[in-house]
Amino acid sequence: MVDVLQKLNIIYLIGDAGKHPLRNNSIDLLGSNNTFEHIYPDIRIPILIEFKQVGKRKGGVMSHFIDMSDHLVHSDKSINIYNFLQFSDRPWK
């Protein structure tokens, strides 16, 4: 798979968004899938700012899929994707 990514000039990175080898204004597409819902709000903004720095100013794109469903639905079929809405903010803190 690495060979295919290299041929397509795709860099696949997993790690700390604040510690990476990317140059500013160098990336055409930044993406994440089912990640941002797990990142604390006070960390999310600096990550997006960092992504904006490395993304190309002209033609660069960011695409992030955020799964807003209750993740327990994947293992507990007795609940639905909105199960988490029954709880107030207090239990989440």
C-alpha cells in the first residue's frame, strides 16, 4: 500500500497534529475521519490553525468527517444514534 501512496504523492501521517514534518503552504488536501469528536474543544482550535498553516493557500482543501452519533450504538443494538442526548452536560464533564 505504501508504494501506491508514494506513486500518487500521498503522505499518510498518524500522530500529534502539532508535531509533524510538514512545511507551511505545502499540502493540497488535509483530512480526518471520525477523529475530531474525540478531541477536547480547547485543543481542536489550535489543530485547525496548524492545519490551515500547512494547507496550500490557493487550492488547498480540508475535509473532516465528524461522527456525531452515540458510538455505543455500534456495540449495543438496544440504543439509537441519539442515545447520548438523554444526558445533561454534567455527566460528560
